[in-house]
Amino acid sequence: MKKEAFTYPTSLGLQSHGAMRLQQFARRMGACPGLLPRLPRTVEAVRPISLLLSAVILFVLLTSRAAAQSSLEQIKARGELVIATDPTYPPFEFKVGDKLQGFDIDIGDAIGKQMGVRVRWLPLEWAGVLPALDAHKCDLVISGVTITDERKKKGLTFSRTYFLSGQAIVRRKGDTRIKSLQDLKDKMVSVQMETTGQFALEKIGVPRSHILKFDTLQEGLLDVRNSKSDACVADLPALHENLRQSYSELELVGGAFKQENLGIVARHDEPNLLNAVNLALEQVMVNGDYAKAYATWIHEPADTALFAGLDKVKGDGTTPADKLPHGAVVAVAENAADQATGAFAIKWSLLREAMPSLLRGARVTLLLTIFTLIFGVVAGLVVALCRISPFAPLKYLATVYVELVRGTPLLMQIYVIYFVLPAIHISVDSFVAGVMALSFNAAAYISEIFRAGIESIDTGQMEAARSLGMDYPAAMRWIILPQTLRRVLPPLTNEAVALLKDSSLVSVVALTELMRVGKEYATTYGSPTTAYLGVAVLYLAMTLPLTYVVRVLEKAWQPISRPRAGAPAIPVVKEAAQA
Amino acid sequence: MTPSAVGAPILAIQDIHKAFGKLQVLKGISLDVKEGEVIALIGASGSGKSTLLRCINRLEAPTAGVVRFRNEEITAANLNQMRREIGMVFQRFNLFPHLTALENVTLAPRKVLGVHPAQAEKQGREILDQVKLAAKADCYPGELSGGQQQRVAIARALALQPALMLFDEPTSALDPELVGEVLEVMRELAQQGRTMLVATHEMGFAREVASRVLFLDSGTILEEGPPEQVLENPKQDRTREFLARVLNRA
């Protein structure tokens, strides 16, 4: 199923050396599974730093474990079950407007009802889902997660299987070169990064250079449609849903070639909660809720095998595909895409529909940026003053901070602040965590801008101020900094614009900012072009006024732009202002 | 012209040494300055004129030796207090480019002495009038000529009503035709009885205005005395050589 990292033992051999060592390290230390191999899924380049991250998260686990008690009593006591999910995966979980929908959502809600508690969904980027479980930000994960032996070995526990799924192949309509998995050996095949689709291809010997890994399934399908890839391998239900929505040019090749079982994920040290979930799930499966959800989202009656063998369906991912009850699903896929308009066309009605949500996302982005700029500029200035301070410890400390922040990825800093701080009993909400992480990061860069600005001011300025009897702080305040501020305005603007866009990284801590909203729409409606057009327009709508304001400011502050003592002064001021 | 109103000692320099790394710039300079004296420091570039001035108000900390201002040693601790009484004018003006001429003059009285802004402005305009720049009060330094900038810089130092003024080659960075207006202002200050130490290459100015001329060579005072003696009948060969070079240049 989706987002599968290490389903097959053979896939380990294809991992980088670093990643393997990482696993061994993690296993030895008893790290929570899933987390480590999943990080690379977000950005491949993240892999080297995940070792560091794992160490950090191990620390969290070790320290937080003592505090963790059986969640079941706590859940009952507070009357709320928190479930994390990555809602970019129709038909299982996706967003329509601000509303979460999908098969998993209905199942989760029904389980909550059975347990007598309400369900609060925690929508996260996939890279943040399992870390959230580790950090006790949620109680369960229901996000189309495949049950695998690898994961069990690493200590994740799963509920009983609640969905039978499988991997399938998509080709352009009428491309008869591709009839089975074996035909893909010499073809270009797109997959969603770090999914079982990818590992199935690696297993049958498709060269790595022929496997095109994309962040989302939709991009993979788009690549096939654009004839850059010959085929795409992914989960059958997800393929089915996407083809039905948007890709009339594509078709499925037969049914699933590989079975996968989906389960609900819980922390391994909470058997009571897991028992309660299983009990509730079984009730949901027989009381009609399950059948209703299945009919709504999978567009077919639920297959009987799942019910008939209620106690036998213990998924290990090895059941041969021909024993699967997938015929019905495949049959629907054949007449898919009736109302599809293609992934490329700009759907104006969708854009209109999405605009309120996009605007709300833009508001979050803007607030994040504004708060970060305020804190970042203040902190950056303080750090810069420390760095040029003659007091050695201060200088040293500031240098270490700047090098540390500049030398590590922002994504990791966000992880640390959101997922690690709770271990030392500092738990902040997503927005605060986002602002903290971004400010922490931006301050380092801004401090360097300030430092360069301060050091560019002629030393004679400080001497003149000091010779007038001003102390160092007064000279800084009245002479050096006013000049610095004017001089650093352009690079500071640059930083602000970069920040506005970098803020999209905080979506891993459940902040639904602009880029995230765009992603959700792109996946929900299978129309990346439309969603990202809206995103681009809104980003521009924020950056252009910013740069305009700065231009006006720069003009207003022009008179000082020529502090060239000694050079006979010609009033260039006005000419420069016109330039 | 020798000012008559020479009074009590105001500055006493005792055996000042200054080294930058291995480079010995000042090698034991002692000097007493009385109130109302105008002392011209002459000497080749690198002879230590600027460094001596900068050691007096501690823009450079002397390696050894003591500077006493009104019998009180200038130390890192009382520095800001002392500097209010010792004005300094730089070769490169060092005006604050983000402030108007008037703001340049009023900033220190307001921020250092705590003078009320309205009062500071009134005084500032008077001082600018003194350096004949009342009309340029609201101009930024970038809009002024070099000579005008240097006169604003003098006004800025005067605004704190210092008892001693240090001039570090105040006309060296100016175009020749702008030198006169700055010297004119300095001449007037001398006539008012201001105590001044002036590092300069303007021998005419030194001869006319200074009460004493010091010839610095390689970090020591090689020769000192009234201008007519040092400038016209120098005892030392080095002084003669230097004067010959400077006068030939002009």
C-alpha cells in the first residue's frame, strides 16, 4: 500500500549504505519503527541528516517513555481520540474545503463512536505522521498504512486488517507493450517515492535509473500522461480514484499484482488501547458502518473475504494476488474517467471553489512570515551585536548558534522544535512551533545580514560618535544602526521573500499554510495545474506588495546613500532617487 | 600672532608610548598644554601626529604613559566624561550621513548632556552660524562640499563646549580651493582663546596661528618652540629637510 518503505527484505539491499546503518542503529536502540525510513520520502537529500534526527528522536523516546501511561484511560477521561493522517490520499483521506473526507475518516469516526469518544483528526504531512505518534501528539494513525513484518519488528503495532489493497499498473490507453509487471523491466516507470510500488519494481530488476520517484502519485500519473514515463505503479484504490477523477488518457493494466493489508497504527506499549480499537473495529465491520463507507468511497460493495475470515485475516503481505477479491474494483476502473477533464486543463470552477481555502492558507503563511520577521529581526540584531562584541564568550556563543543553524536543514529544526521539545515538557501548538522554528532559523541568516551591514559602516563613524562622549550602546543606537538598517534593507527584503516561501516547510507540523492547501487540492481533485496556479498567484500577491513597499522606503531613505567623506560632494541625491 | 591669554595647565602628557604590534609609533612623548595655547603638530606622514592626538582622547589606548586632563588621569573608566571636554575634528570629517547638519551638531548635546531638544537646536543654529553655515542647517552631509562638511564637523565638536579641541589634519582631505574656509574658522576659534592641538601640513597657518610648534619625527618630539623659531630657524637637520620638502611642494 502507500508510503511503504521496507516491506520486502530484498529492498534493504537497495538502500544506501547510510540508510542501512541507520536502520541497524535504530533497531539496536529500539527506535520506533517507520519513522526513520520514512523521513527520506519527503526529500531524498534529507537522508544523511536522518541519522542525526534519529538520535534526537531516540532521546525523546527514552525520556518521554517514563511519562507515557496507558492512553486508553486518558482518552476516555478526556473524551477525545486524536488520530493523525495525511489527507492527500483519495479515496482514503483527503480534504474538500476544510473538511476531511474519505474511507479512513469514516472508519476512524465510526471507531470513535464505538469507543464512546469523539475523534479529533490531526492532519499532517506524511513525514510528520509517525513522529507525531512517537511524540504523543496523537493516539492512533489511520492513513492507509500497510501492515508489514518490517514494521512489526520495529515495534509498531497494528490493528487487525481493515482494508485489502494491492499494487497495480497504469499505462497510456492502448499502449499494448505493457501487459504485466514483467513488461516493465526495460521501461521507464514512475512511482510515489518510497512506496511498495517502487520496491516491487526494484525486486523484479528494473534499473534504478528507470524508476522515476515522485513526491505524490499525481505527479507520477502526470509523467505517464506526458509520455515521459511508460507506466506508473501504485495502490489500486488510489489509482482507481485518480483515473476516475482526472486521467482519462490512462488505463489500468489488469488488477492488483500484489496484496497489501491496511491497519490502524498504535504505539507498541499500549495494548489496552489496541484491544479497544480492535474491538471497536470488529463492531464497525459488522454493524453496517464499514459497508456504507466502502460503498461511498470505493464505489463497490465491501468484499466478503474481509468479513468471512474476520479472525483469519492477519495480514503479512504475502497472500498471492490471484486469491484477492479485487475483480470488482478493477471492473469499475475500466469505465473510469467519464467526467474527467484531464490533469492539465485549468479547472476554473475548482479554482473558485478552492479560493476561500487557499486564502485561509495564505493568511496562515502571511501571519507566520510577519511574526517570524518580527522575532527574526530582533533576535538577528541581538545575535549580530553579540558576534561583533569584544566579549569573547558572547561572540563564541553567537558564532556557534549561527553555524549550527546555517549548517542544518530547516526541516530538521522544525522537527526538533515540534517533536523534541515536548520531551522536556515544552509543548507548543503548531503555529507557535512554526513561528519558533522559522524565527530560530531566520534569526541566524538575518544576524549575518546585520553583521555585514554593521561592519560595512566606516570605522570613522564609531570614532566620531565615541569622541563626542557617547558610550558604545548610544553610538550603536544613534549612529551605527540607523545607517545599517538603511543599508541592509535590500538583503533583508530578499530574506523576507525567501522566508515567505520557506514557511511552507512548517506544514509538517500540521500547519495548513498556502502550499499545503494547494497540495491538498492538487491531490483531492487530481488537478495540480489548477491548484498550483492559485498558489502561485497568491504567493505573488504577497511578495509583490512587499517589494514595492521596500522600494518606496529605499527612496525615502536615499539622502544617506553616499557617506563618502572626503570626496567633494556634488548633490547626487536627487538623481539617485530618480534612478 | 601669539595669543596672550595663556593660562593654567590643562593637559599633561607624560612619556606616552604607542605600539601597533611590533611597530613603535610613539616612543616617549611628553607635553604640557596650557589653557589658550594653540599647538601645531608638524612632521612627515607616519611621524606619529595623528596617533598622538588619538592617544589623548583614547581612541587609541597608549601602550605606556599617562595623559592627565585637568590633573585627572584619563582612563577607560572616565573616558566618556573626559571626551565631552575634548572635541575632535577628523581628517575625513566623519559626519553622520543620515542626519542633517543641524542634527549632527545637536545629537551629542541631546543624547550625551541631556539638553532639551529645543534648547539644543537653538544652540546648534548659533554654532552653525559661527562656522558660517546657518543656511545649510537642514542639508544632509551628502549635499555639502568638503569644506562645508568639515565646518559642520567643527561645529559638531564645539557643540559640547569642550575645553580642548584636537584637529587631526583637518584640511588634508580637502580640495585646495576649500582649505581656506576651514582654516578661517579655525583661526577665529584660536582668536577666541580656544585651546587647540592641530596636526597640520599648513605651515602658513601654523606660523600665523600657533603659539607653539612641535616637530614630530619617528615618534618623538624632535624640536619645539615658537613658530618663528621652529619654522624659520630650525636647529635640527631633519626639521630643515622636512620644511624644505613641504615648502617646495607648495
